[in-house]
Amino acid sequence: MNDYSKLTGEEQGIFISALSDYVRASLVRRMEMVDRWRLATQDGASCQVREKTFSENRSE
């Protein structure tokens, strides 16, 4: 289980922003977000996918 308190201030900001996006998203978009999260947490790929997802969200 991940511990939110161990995140840096910047990571906490990203997490809260992503959570806010998730809450406002449609069901289909939520499913896409969960799929991306699952991909990001497999095989140490979290940094690469997280950066891509974050930049994509900024351009939407």
C-alpha cells in the first residue's frame, strides 16, 4: 500500500490534481485513467508513463 505522507510536496500536488481530474471525468475516461495507472505501476515504468500522462493532461 502506498503512503501519501511519503510523497514530496510536488508529488502530492500532482496526486491531488490527478484525483481531482478523476473525480470530474466520465466513466469511460476514468477507466482509461485506471488503465494508464496500472501500466505505470508495472515493471518500473511509472516515471515514463506518469510524465507522458501529466503532459497529455496539461494539453487537454
